Amino acid sequence: MKDIANHIFDILENSVRAGATKIEILMKFTQGCFYCQITDNGAGIKVKEKEREVTDPFVTSRKERRVGLGLPLLKSTAEGTGGFLKIYNLEKRGCCLEFAINMIHIDAKPFGDLTRVILDALICWPETDLILWLDNGNNQREEIFNSKELKKILEIGDLKEKQIKDFIYQSLEEGFKKIGIDKQFGYL
């Protein structure tokens, strides 16, 4: 995958395939390090699987193809920059995936269009509640977007209308800029 945004979309797709109805994303960008945590309420990782197996390109739960490259490539990118990738089950139900990438490292991939990925996820999986949190680097989290709350306020079932998509896109862009992420330049 050519950028971080594609990796995040792949993780979101994995969550939806695992039956998640709620996905929370936390992003933080400080001192050149990008941190992302994605938590869902899906089926989680099967007990017999281990993180090592989940990030093995030849171990996949997909039936249509027997190779899964998304997580192995993300792990390689993260570790290649001095970062990490962690995946674990939550206590009750669901899974948490965390990764960090040193964006200053020569092998770091660009951010890509993170805003477009969040918007695409909303359109692809309208029944999934998606919440985006941004951390300004001082462990002060701000909820930037909550699809369930927005649907409730607007009294609609999906967010496909152009004006709504434009509003969401602009709001997300402003949020990412607050923590120093700019899709055109990578970071500010």
C-alpha cells in the first residue's frame, strides 16, 4: 500500500468484516511520530491466532484469496521507521490495533488523504458507527467526528448527500490540521 490512509481503510474493512458495528479511531501526531489506535466491537482475533500469525501474509481468514498483505505491510512500514504495530483482543468483545510510524524516517510512507478515507468508510459502511478522536499531543483528546450523533442531529440514515459530505470533509480537514497533518504536504 502506498500510503497510511490506505492502511487505515484496510483496517476499517477488516473490522467491518469481523462484524463491528462501532469503530473508534484515535490519531495523534507529535514530534514527527504518527500514532493511530483503531478499536472495534467485532469478533476480535480468534484465540488460536496470535499477533504473529495475524501479521503473517500467508495466514488470512478470507475465503476468496489465501494471502493477506495489509497488516504485514503496515507492520513492516511501522517497524522499518522505528515504530510498532500491536494487535490485541479487548476484554468483552472486539479488537484493538495500534501502530506508530516515525514520519521523519526516510522509509516512512506519506499520510495520503486521511479525510477521504474516513469519508469513504462512512459511505461504504453507513450502518457502522464511526468515531474519530484527535489528540493534540498533550493527551487531550477531542472528538472530531461521530457518525451516529451526526445522523441523529440531522435525522437521516446515511451521510451520502453532497452538502453533508462536503461539510464532513471540511470538518475533518480542519481537525487534521489542528494536529499538524496536511494531505498535500504530509505534515505542517
